[in-house]
Amino acid sequence: MDYLKERNELRSAPIGAERRRHLSDITDSFLIEIFNNAVSKKDFHKVALIGVGGSGRQSMTLGSDLDLVLVHENGFKIDEIAQKIWYPIWDLGIKLDHSVRTPTQVRNMAAEDIAVVLGWLDARSIVGNSEFEKQISTAVLQDWRAFADKRLLELHDKVLERKEKFGELAQLIEPDLKESYGGLRDVTALRSVAATWKSDIPKVVLDQVNEKLLDVRDALHTVLDKPSDKLIRQEQPVVAQKLGFSDADQLIRHVSSLARVIAHHSDVTWHRIKSAEKKSGLFKKLRTENRSPLADGVVLQDDYVVLARDAKTTEDATLGLRLAAAGAQSGYLISPHTLERLANELPTLNTPWPIEARDSFVSLLGSGRQLIPIWESIDFAGLISNWIPVWNRVRGCPQSSQVHSFTVDRHLLETAIHANKFTRDVSRPDLLLVGSLFHDIGKGGVKDHSDEGAEIIKDLAPKMGFEKQDCLILERLVQHHLLLPETATTRDLEDPLTIKSVVDKVQTEDFLELLHALTLADALATGPMASSDWRQSLIGELVAKVKNELRGERIDKDPHLSKEKQELAKRKEDVIVEANQIDQGLSLTIVVEDRTGLLGLIAGVLSVHRLLVRSARTETINNKAVTTWRVTPEFGDAPNLSQIQESLRLALNGQLDVFEKLSLRAQYLPQPVSVTASKILEIKGISNSATVIEVRAHDEPGFLSKIAHAISETGVDIQAAIVETLGSEVVDVFYVREPNGEILSDKRCQELVQALDYACNHVPATI
């Protein structure tokens, strides 16, 4: 037969499974012909030519290797036969991955090399003694199942190594269809997991997705006329045309959607395998029954974030965001069953979003690298589309600029992740994180993406529950997110008009800090070209010059309480606790006689009663500390006010050690995700009667109690405080002075800053 002619005739055939099967059939015929020419009839039963991997699965494309094993019985002289089989293949220029083995050698090699196992799980006898294939496949499969616990972990390590090296197929501009995570190799890996009986996989779904991805590979090989699986930019338009897509962008979105399915099921399967590895016998039983609370309606069970038994999925619209934030902040994945329930049962979020929903969303963005798996899982379940429909425009959207490696959606997530490094450098970390996520939301359209993005966020931010001023800041962040790099690299920084043009747009130092942090995060998420030392030095120089022009324009924070709250200091009760129901929580006013360490003590009492502090203000009037708090219950309903009042009395009298209680509880909390180190700042020039200290940190249970305790331990009094929790980030401002009423000396201020830095970064929460 004229094998090359028949192969070339397939180039004009429609791409699809039928063409690949036809290619496999004519390849088999060619191999049978050369095998029959090489092996005599009397030796036929001693030899077999077996296809493994793609040749075994009959999923060959025009650029595929031939994966062949020539198997022979022990003692048989095979060398001459092997040469007669391999050389005709090489002579035609066909790429060949070949080996010559006895059944025992194959089994021994499979025990050492996991790639051999994966190949033989798809083995198919092409010609010769078919009993060899049955014998070897049975033995390899038996061994694979017998040692599955160990070998699956080995396979998982290989998967992670490949993911690190080749990236994620769903989110790359130039992915490797075979090697990138979520690609063809992962389908093979999932099938091998299923073969162990350790975990099920959705075979029908994966088979369908695999065939569609093979179509893309088939088209790529046809266009290239060589075996390469990297879908580079210059080939994408032609491959798209081959597959009937309108353009390369549509092709990349298609590939991304396929890869997301594979990656999702891969994530779920490997998490299940890793979790099962930790459990056995009684230990398994104990773990299964253990449910650790993470948030209201959310618990941790068997290394999965799941719904609590009393979770109100059909009533509580904020539950999904709360659960996602809890999962990201604790470092655990959401169970597939929980995702399915949320997708089917959650009611629509009201607009504007409740405060709790917005805070949970910011907390999710503030989780660092753990954002990716959580976001991908809730996006795959359809929750992101429900909450933020505009995300559909950037999902899997390719980038036109060569400096980008990721699709738009992954770039936005990466920017939010990198923005976590700069949350201590800004006064509004919540706006930085949200602005980072949406700075390129205008891409995917026909207008300038900064202009279109600003229009989108102008509509979206109010729906997410941001106040008018914050909405304006977010709109300006998106509108001007390219201002600093474009000005720094294309304008004369010595020209006063250049600096004035930037000053006119940023207006305040606080906004400049936000824009600078976003610019740095955007550059890191883009790649080396955008984050070069040269570019960053120019941007830094521009920011310094603009900041000098803006000095004195920083908006001060007012620590003073309202007149009505101040009037409470005149009442004679020893402990006053008043409460008002507000959206998603309580507004508490607590008045007691002032003392050193009082703020930390009150915060500790609230934490004992499982109340999360979202904001707080305190002011000392006539030796009475008047404090206001916005709190939300950690789980369930808020405690009775009389219980809080009684606990305060006991704590003030020394009969309740709140710090000991919190310390004991902390032993059972999940370890938080790694976060950016806290930053302690002295803010000069905004108070004549106190030293002002600002603490920027990641929130944790008992954080305010810990910080206030650290301040009191230095012998410094807190005159007033403004405490804000923005998602999972805190910005706490303390007005402090010496017990005699004097402001702190430079030396004492430095001692306090060092003590707070140590408490934030080295002392466990709840002391």
C-alpha cells in the first residue's frame, strides 16, 4: 500500500473523530503489512506489535507519533525483526516512539515508570499474538490497582510538575494542547485514576470534551504539517478557519471552555484522592463526623468546605459569597455537592448587595493565591455569572498585546492576587482589590477598554453596594489604570506640565497610592516586559513627583463621635450597652469607665460572644470611654445584650479572663492562608493632642483585641480609635498618648510601632 499517499488524502477530509479513526485504520494496515514481511509464519505466535498511548486509543492525528511496542517471548531473537519493522517507518519520515520488550520487562518497567503504566492502560494489539497484549495489560492493571495508594500520589506529583511547567490551558494565550493543565494529558491521567477504582470520573463528559480538543489538535497538526501541540498566535487564525470559527478569539474561547471542564474534574478528582489518603479506619470515621464551623452556615468537613446542616440555601442569598470567602481564607476547596446545591438553590442577590455580601466578596479577593481554585470552582458552577453577569465578556477572552501571557479573566484574577502585596500601602485595600479585579473589564468590546471599563464599573459598583464616593473612586481607577505607566514611559518627567496633568487626574494622595498599587499589581500580572526595573523606576519617579505636589491634600479621619453618643458619658450606670439592628448585623454602643487596655478587653468580650467587629470608634469623655461598634454574628443569631453586659462586668472585675478563653478557642481554628505582612504607620500632622498610629493588616479572629492589648502593654493610653474591616483587611487608626496626656516622643512612638509590628506579624491571634 502507498501509506503516505493515503495519509495525505486525509488532509482534505473533515476534521473529527471519523478522520482520526480512518487514519488509525490505514496506519494499522501499513503496520500489518510490514510486520507480515518481517515475521515468518512459524514465528508469528512469538511476537506482537502493540499500540500504546494515542496509537492504542486510535486518537492519532496527522502530526502524532506512532507509539509502538514490539513484544516477544523470552529467548526469542528479535533484533533482525525489529529492524525490518522500524526502518520502513523511519524511511517514510514518520515520527516513531518505539521499544522492544518481553512481557516481564514491560511489567517491571511499569513498576518503575508511571508513563509506561499510562501507555499500557490504553494498549491495543495491532498484529501478531494478541495474547501478549491481554497478558501484559492484565498484569499492569492488577499492579496499578494493587499499589494505587502510592502510585496515584506519584502521578499527582507529575501532574503538578507539568502544571507548573506548562501552565493552565484554559487561561493561556499560547497554550500547549497536550501538556498544559486541563489538556489532553489530564484526560489520560483521569482515566488512569478511574482504572484504580479509587475515584469515579464523568466519563461521557470527558470523552466528549476530549474529542473536541483533539479536533483542535488535529487542525493544528494539519496546518503545521509537523508534530507540535503549542497553539501559537500566528497559527490561531488558520486553525480557527479550519474548525469553522469566525476568528482566533472565538477559537481561544472555545479551547478555554473545554479546558475548564477538564481542569475542574481534575481538581475535584485529585482533591478527593488526597483527602482519602489522609483517612483510614477509625481515623476516617472520626474525621467524617467532625464538622468545624468556618462562617454562618458554613463548616469544614473532610478537608472540604460544605454547608452546615441548618444552612438556609433557599433563603440566604449571601450564603454563596460567604462560603466562597470562608473557603478561600481557610485554604480549603468547596465540595462539588455543595457547589451543585448553591447553583440550584440560592436566590438572586438583591441589588444593591447587602454589606455582608460585599464584604465577603472583598474577603474572597483578599485570599491571595487561594483565590484561583475557589473562583474557578464557583465560576464553573455558574455562580459568578449570576452575581456578576458582566464577567461573561472576559471569560476565556484572549489578549491582543504580545506582553500578555494570560487570557483577560485570568489576568484580572492574577492582578487581584498581586494587589494583595500592596494592601498595606493604601488606605482603602478593599477598593484596591476590587479595582484590580475589574481594571480590564472593558476588554472584549470595540471601544477603548479603559473608557468602556469605566462605564461598566460605574453601573456595577452601586449594584455591589459601594457608596457613591467609593463608586467614583472605582470608576476613576478603571478609567486611569494606564495613566502612570503611559505617562512615565512617554512623557518628560522634568516638565511641570507633565506632573500637573497627572495631579489634575489623581486629585488626592490617597487616590495616587491606590492607582500606584494597581499599576504595580497589573504589571506583575502581565509579565516581565511590563514589570521591568526600568519601567518601575520611571513610574516610581513620577509618583514621587506627583506626591510632592499633592502633599497636604490627604483627607484626615475624624475620630470624634456624634453629640448623642457623647451625651451617654454623662449617665451614671457602670456599664451601658445599647444596640440597634442594622443591615447584616448590630450597631452597639458601649460606655464604661476608661482604663488602660479597655478597648482590647471590650473587643475580647465581643469575640467571646462570636461577634465579628467590622468597624469601631472610641472616644474618652470625662473619664468615660464611649465606644461604638458595628458587629456581625460569626454564626447564627446575635447574643442577648444582657449576656454581653454581664460578660463585660465580669471581665472588668477580673472574674472573666477573655484572653484565655480566646486562646483556647484559637487552637481549633483552621490555619489561615498566607498573607502580606502587616504595616504600622505613624501619621503625622493630623492631631495636636495625640500621636496617630495606623495599622494595616489581614483580619483574623480576635485581631483588634490583640492589637489593643499590645498597645496597653507598652503603657500607652488609647484616646480614640477608628477601626474598619474591609473584607478581610483591616485599617485601624489609634489616637494614643502617654498616661499623663502628652503625645508620644519619637523614641516612644518607635517603641510602640515595633511592639505593634511584632504583635501583628509574630503573635497568634487571641493572644
